[in-house]
Amino acid sequence: MQNFIEIERLKEKAAALGVSLDETALERFDIYAKALVEWNEKINLTAITQPQDIVTKHFADSLTLLRHLRAKHAGTLLDVGTGAGFPGLALLIADPALQVTLLDSIKKKLTVLQDILGRLSLSAALLHGRAEDLAHDARYREQFDAVTARAVAALPVLAEYCLPFVRVGGTFYAMKSVTAAEEVKDAQPAIRLLGGDRPQCKTMTLEDVGERCLILVGKRSATSQKYPRPSAKIAKEPLGQGKNLPKTK
Ligand code: SAM
């Protein structure tokens, strides 16, 4: 039977990222791409619908994170604002031993992900709600080795959403489309306040996608219970802007 995506191309792109995909994983990526396009006709999930673009802009891009997770021996991963499952579900397909939690504020997207997980015979925890609310729930707060987000918010906002979920010693990974040096600089005071280490930027050029920037933030100390602040407050005054940072000695 004809595949939906070009399997060999995906295999090569993944190999270039140091990710070896077996037959099962390749078949699952094919099923995922097909289901994504099918569901996208009913609910707006992604503007990327051409099979060759799904391979590069969704799958390969998501897989850029895997070697970093492996280097840190991450066993648990939370994907904040996962949408149609990027990068979390793609990472689970590549490494089914990862314990993946997919979080989104839009219930319909999680219904889609539940259906796709069923088709793939994979399981992940699905969390419905806003990150800034769920981060106060003791079941999730400071529980994850790795927390990631792609295309969700600017870094100071994203750090406030994500760092509270990271266990001390774990890492927050923000996936950005362009070199985010300025954004990183602006977010540094907020990151420090939230218990994060100095951010590290890893830039790379992904073939057929362009420049990508992965921002890694290690969690050095527990986040104060004051954070995340309520949604309206975060939106109105991102940490580090205005006068909302306490004075440091
Ligand atoms: N990460 C996916 C990707 O890269 O394809 C989806 C990106 S989409 C532009 C942003 C997603 O984040 C949406 O699904 C939206 O519902 C979700 N989102 C935005 N703010 C959120 C919040 N505060 N808590 C939970 N989900 C949020």
C-alpha cells in the first residue's frame, strides 16, 4: 500500500538528527500524518498540510529535541500547548519509553490526540486546562524531568507557564523559529526569579525549514508559589517588564 508521507525521507531527516527510526516508528509517523490531515478538515489544527511539509516542519523539527532529552536522561516530558501534538507526540513515536504528557487549553485538540494515540497504539497522559492554572496543582508542579513548548508564547510568558512544572534538576526547552538572542536577554531576570539557570541557546539550520533556536533552561531551585500568576496578570505584565521583579541583592 502507498504511504502517505515519504518514509525514506523522514528516515534520512531523522538520522541526520541522530535519531534512528525503526519500521514501527515510521509506520506510526505515516498514520499520524494521515490522521492529522483528516482531522484538520474538521477542526483547525495546523496550516501545514502537505505531506512533505509535515515531515520537515512538524516531524523533523520536533525530533531536534530528542538528543537533548537523551543527553539528560529525561524520563518524563510535558509538552505545554501541544496543539496537534508537536513536539510531544512526535517524540513519543520516536521514543515510546518516554513518559509523555500533552497539555492544551483546547479540549477538542485533546480529543483529536486521544483518537490519534488510539490509532498508533501508544499512550500518553492528556491534560486539559491552562498551563498557568495546572502548574499550581501538586500532581503536576515540579514533577517533570523535561518541559517543552513550541509556538505558544514569548519567552518571559512561556517561562512562567513552564518552569513551575520542571523538577529541580530538570530542564525547560523552548523551541523557537528564529535566533532569539534578544528575547533570551529580556527573559533572563524572569527566568532567574522562577528558579531557572542562565538560558543556553542552541541554533541550527534545519534543511527545508530554516533557522531554529532551542533555548535550554536548567531548573536550579524551586519556583515560588506566587508563580505562575493568574492569566490576566501574565498577559498584562509579562515578568521582567514594568516593575514586577523584586529587587535582587
Ligand atoms: N505546539 C504546537 C505546535 O508547535 O504545532 C501548537 C502550537 S499552537 C500555535 C499553540 C497552542 O498552545 C494552542 O493549541 C493553544 O490552545 C495552546 N495554548 C496557548 N496558551 C496556552 C495556555 N496558557 N495553556 C495551555 N495551552 C495553551
